Amino acid sequence: MKYRRLGRSGIQVSELVLGAMMFGSWGTRDEDEARRVIVRAVESGINFIDTADTYSDGQSERVVGSVLHDIGRDNLIMATKFHMPMGPDRNERGNSRRWIRRACEASLRRLRTDRIDLYQVHRPDPSCDIDETLGALTDLVREGKVLLIGTSTFPAEQIVEAQWTAERRHRERFRSEQPPYSILSRSVETAVLPTCGRYGLGVITWGPLGGGWLSGRFGSGAVNTTLRSERQPHKYDVSRPSNQVKLAAVDRLSMIARDAGMSLLELSVAFVLEHPLVSATIVGPRSVDQLDAYLAAGGRRLDSDILDAIDDVVAPGSDIEPLELGWDRSQLEVEFRRRRRDHGPETSLRRAST
């Protein structure tokens, strides 16, 4: 296992991060198998485990906490996230001070620990002032409940805003970003990754297999059924034009991988790790066999000819499938784009006549 610096935090992390999203009802319901995956990952040299409160409604954190309580966690970096809905109440979500305090205490209980090494904001919250979020997180750091704070799937402009706010208001600053990044989704190369480099943020990418499209299961005009495709069938409908483009790209990428003497999975993980600003990439195995495939990929390196061939399939900074980006594009929704609301019949008639 190779290790890299997490930005300028001073922490050394394994280039493969064990993602725990698939532990629980979203993937592996067998807790014994999840335990074997975690133990195998640690034995292989992975020292970084990433989860979130929302994964399987807290089951993922509980599994991770139980295993690490048994095997010891002092030499492991434990990361989790908050933001997504965790109950029916409208305030059991988001990035407010009120919710952050509750969410952190709940995660600490499920993880069976007194501290979270990296506590991440799962998504931006346009309804909440970033200073309120940073203020709550700063308090948690000063109390020792959280050691470092980070973001996940933040656009470049919000990364900059958060850094500016932290400096201006004397808050703890975000030390990492967790963006989506794969051969099929490369738009973060344009602004997000350079912005992280400018501020010395560690980059922990998610989705190196592009939602499973680069796993080796799809190709030749067909999509095999997976747990993910059953949960989100619209993303894998082969009648969609973007999916036809994806299948064609997968076929070309499979040939590049074959000529290089590796699997498509290995090519895809190695591609992400070749970017000089990437600290680590998250892999989410459901079984030990899947983990072993990822471990083999972690040792691969791509030469310039292979990288150039990949660029010919998907151009740098471009995306084949925006649905895999995870961005909140609420500013493009119809309701947001309307300049002003109707204020009565006169306004409606005036609009109808234009």
C-alpha cells in the first residue's frame, strides 16, 4: 500500500480509502462479511475508512464502530459525514448549528468513539450561512470531538467562500474536499481540483468506477443488473442517449485496459490516482473478493500513452454523465430562475401578452 499526504494537514493516508457505504441495507446485510472486509482492508495497509450517518440509516456507522472497537482504531483515520436527512423532522438534516451538534453526537455513539478524525459536510446547504456551519464545526474541534473538518461535493466557488470565511471570521478551515471523479466524470479537473491545490486541501475522490459503469460488468451495448441499477434504474436505462455514449466509451476503454494488460476496474482506479492533486480515492467493496480486486488496482500506474488514449475517449474536464456528479444544481431549477413571482392578475396578463 502506498501513502500520500492529505493536503497540508500533515496526515499520511493510504491511497485507497475503504468506503463503507455498502455496509448495511444499501449493500452487504451480512455483518460478518462486512467485518471480514474491514479486517482485510486494515491488514492490507489501508488506514483510512470513510462512512456517513445517512448510509443505510446509520447501519454503516454502527458496523464500522463495532469492528474498530474490537480491533483498535488508534492507527486508523475514521471519517464520517453529515447533512442528509436522518428523520422525518425538517430540522434533522442540513448544515445548521442545531443539527450539526445532534448529528455529531449521534455519529460518535454509533461509531463507539470519542472523536472523529475527519468530519465532513456531505453537501452544501444554500439555506444556511457557511459561517454558522464553520462556527459549529470549530466548536467541535476545540472540544476534541472532531480533529479535522472537510467538505464533500462542493463546487469551486463554495470552497473559496468557505476558506475566505474561515480566515475572516477566525474559524477552523476545511482541510479536505471529497469530489466525484472518474474517467466518465472529469469536470472537477477544470476548477475544483486546482482550487483544492491552491488552498492545500487534501482530495479524497469518490466514484472512481462511475456508478459501476467502469466495473467491467457493462459493455457491448448491454447493462447487467446490479444492486445500484435496481435502486436507480433511470441511471442505467440503455435507451437514454447519454447511456449509449457511455456504453461506447466503456467498450473503447476496455480495449485500452486489455492492451495495457489490466482490467477495466484497475485502469479506472489507476487513472484517478494518477492526478497529482488526488490524495486518495474511495473504493466501496461489498465482499472480500471485491476488495482484493481494488487492492490490485491500487498498485497500478499508467504511462503517458495510456493516459493520452483515455483523453481521446473522454476529454479532460468533460463529463459523459452529469447524473454521476452529485452536484446540487438547484440554481438551474425553474423556480429559482424566475426573476420575480406573479403578484396578481395584472402581472399575469402582462406576461401573457409578451
